[in-house]
Amino acid sequence: MANLRFHCLATAALSGAPFGAGIYVSQMVDAKKVLRFLDIAAIPADS
């Protein structure tokens, strides 16, 4: 049981590390940048 838990935690860490690095590299750790990205009201209506 403990061995299975270790594998789950290792898998989560190995998949979360590149995800976190990508978030950091793309500067999505800045709250203002994330809010501008999620702002759907800024999409032009004539597109």
C-alpha cells in the first residue's frame, strides 16, 4: 500500500514539475497577466 502511494506521489511530482516550470516561464504567476488572459469581455465582437 505504501509503495503504491509513493508511485502516485512520484507521478504527480514528475508531471507537476514541468507544468509549474511552464507556468513560471510564461510569466503566468503574475495575477494581472492571468486576469487579462481570462478576460473574455476584451474579445472584439466583429471577429
